[in-house]
Amino acid sequence: TDTCFMSVIELSVKKHHREMDYNYFEFENLPTEIIFKILDYVPYKDLSIISMVSRTFYLLATDPLLWKSYEVCYPTEPEKLISILNLNRFRKLEALDLDLNQGRTDVKMSSQQTCDIFASLENIELNFLSIRYFDLTSVSSSHLSRVLNNIKSVYFVDAVQNQISDEQVVQIIEDIPKHRNMESFQVRGFDFSKVESKSLSKAINSLTLFNSYDCDFSPGQLEAIFEEMAVKTNLKSLSFFNKDLQKISPITISKAFNNLEKLLVGHGKLSAEQMFCIFKEMSQKTNLTNIRFLFEDSFPFLLTSIPSHVISNGLSCLQSATLPYLKLSSTQIKDILEGVAADRSNLEHLDLGDNIVPDVSLEVLEKVYFKLRSTYHSKIRDDIRDMLCKNEDLMFEQAMLKAELKGVRSKTAKLLTKNKQLQSLLMFSDPSKVNADTGRISGRVRVKILKKSKFSSSYRFSVKSRIVKRSNERVKVKVLSKSHVCEL
């Protein structure tokens, strides 16, 4: 009996193990897409733990697609960063911020470590790379250019903090149109003056986005860049902070800017003639959807000499316009608002800074307010909202006064009909004489409304109290005729 009982237990245990093994292998045999979908919700720390379960789970949990959004935590020692970048799971890493110091000066990196980091980046399919606090001079020009030109978006946070040689800059710029992989190039504090004008122009116009902050260009380079941009360019977005734009031909810069989709100009200034050509071209034919002119105005003002209809028609072609520091006349602002209110306008965001909203019809203000999106902060939209609120308050006060006047007239009519002396006058007088008297009476009725002062304590109490009280108004009516005097 005991032997039989033990046999039954052994059989049940073996069956239980078979069921466990069956369930285990059933999960592993799920389609790869489903497993990835499940593991995609697992944090990176837990993925590392899962990878230690078995070889199968290691291959699943370390798939590069699951680690493409991983962010390297700083501060990180150079050797640790190199070991991380060499892991196969980071082969499809999308974005990387190379900032070992994080503002610290105690972290030192050798030349060999810098070269090893960029050697690791060659095996990663990066879409975005930002570089800060790096001495790049130890990396060969060809190697650095090859790495950067395989990345879609490159951002040098500050060339002063990132040490880079003129030879490296020249090599990177010359290789941009050759590789045609880089789409976005954002640089701060670069010295482009050593690059050949034609090569620089070709490189910038082959990009889709170029942001330049306080970079050095020669006059010949700027002229070549904007001349090519005016004819044909692949550039969609340009942010330019430079002081030398006034030397460029107004016609050239107007055609170049209107071939873009997004434009930001700051720090530097444009001349009044350049601004006129830009808005004139914009009002006729443009690809622009977004402009931001963030430079200070000069005297005489840059926009006041431009016809108001030219500015209005130009801005109506855009989706967003930011001109916070440029002065406009009242006529110009009025035409701009009327243009925004029109059906043909595409403008959704408008920032005119401290320019004052002139007298415009209520209908135009309402259309402008509801057309401009509330997701963008705009002072002019806030001003229009305040004006509409004040108008609503005035309309409410007028309605209250009309209702009050209607009530007074109703009370007066009731008092006149109830007055016995007036009734006797109507009953016993000659009809023709009554008609004449009532005509004179209706023309000489005096109504006086007396209301308690708002400074009285009873008035203040009645305003604060929620209890409905009788009206504090009293009506005195005096009716005069040749034979009768009646006071109500």
C-alpha cells in the first residue's frame, strides 16, 4: 500500500514538472513581436536582471531595439562610458549626450579615451549627438568627420568648451555634402572663417536645419551662403545669430529667407531696406510658415516705413510670427489685425511685444482672439481678451440700466392709472378737453428716481447679503394741467 502511494506521488510530481516545463517553453515560443511588446514595458534595470535568467532570455532582453531610448547617466567615468558604448545592446541607440564633466573640473580624460569613445560611436546608429566639455584635438580629422557625418543631428554646445582645431572644422564641413547623412547641424562659437566659402555654402544648403550662435563668418562666406540659398536650397529651418547680415544685398536676403520654412534671426540687425524686401517678397510668394525676429529695433524704426498692407499680407501667409521688439504704427497694427481676422489668413500665433492695440471693431477683435491659439503665450492676445471682457462688462451694465428703466416706466404707468384724481379728471371733464389735457400731461410728466447712496451702510449690507430685498428706489411723479395739479 505504501509503495503504491509513493508511486502515485512520484507520478504526480513528474506530471507537475512536465506542466511547468510546458508553460515555460510556451512563453519562450511566443512570437518575437509579442515578447518584444511585453519587454518594452519593462524598465532597463529589470531588463538587465531578466537577461541573467538564461541564454534565451539574454538574447531577448538585450536586443538593441529595446535599448534604443536608453539615456546614459552622468557623471560617468570615461572607462565606464566606453564599456557601455561597446555593448551590442546599444548598437541602435538613438541619442547620446557626451558631457562627462557636467560642469566639473575634476574629471580628466586622456587622449586615448577620447579616441576610444569615438571609435565606439562608429558602431552605433545614432540619430542625435550633443558634445560638451570635450577636447577633440586628439581625434584625427578624418575619423571625427566620419563619425559625425554618419549622425543625422549634431549639436556642439559650445566650441569654447569643446576644443576643436580649424583642420577638423574644415574636414567636417567639406564632408557634409559628400556623405549626405547629416540633416541638422547646430553649433555655438565656431570659427568658420578658415573654410572655403563655396564649400561652406554647399554644406549649409545641403542640410535641412542649421543653427548658428555667435559663430565667425567672413563677409565673402555670408554672401556665398545666401546667394546659393536664394537660388536653391535644401534648408528648411535657419537660426542665425550674427551681426554682419546688414552687408548682404536686400534682394538676395529676401529671396533666401523666403525659400525657408522656419526662420529665427537674433542679436544682429537687418536694415530697413532689407526688412521691406523681406515682407514684400513674403506677401507675394513665400515658403515661410514661422518667423522670429528677436533683435532690437533701431531709430528710425525698421518697419514703420513699410506700407501697412505689405506687412499685413506678408504675415497672413504665415502660421506663426514673433516680432516682440519691433515698433509698429497704429495703422499697421490695425491692418495686421484685420488681415488676421480675414478667412485667407493662416496665422495662429502672433507676438507684437509692447505694441498697443488700436481702435478696431469688436467683430475683428473677436475673430482675431478665437483665431490665435491659446497654447502660445501672446501679449496682444491677452490685450484683446481684456478689451473684450471690458466690452462685455459695459454691455451688461447697459442691459441692467435698460431693465431698470423699463421697471421704472412700468411703475409710473401703474401709478398713473391708479391715481383717483387723475381718474376723476378723465371721467368728468369734457372729452375734447381731456384729450388736450392728457396730451399736455404726457408731455410734462416729471419722473425722479431716488436711490440710496452706495456709501451708506445699508447699501453695502444689501450688496453683500444674498437675501433678496425690496428695491430701494422711490418714484415721484407730478402731473400738471391748467385746472389740476396731481402729485403721486
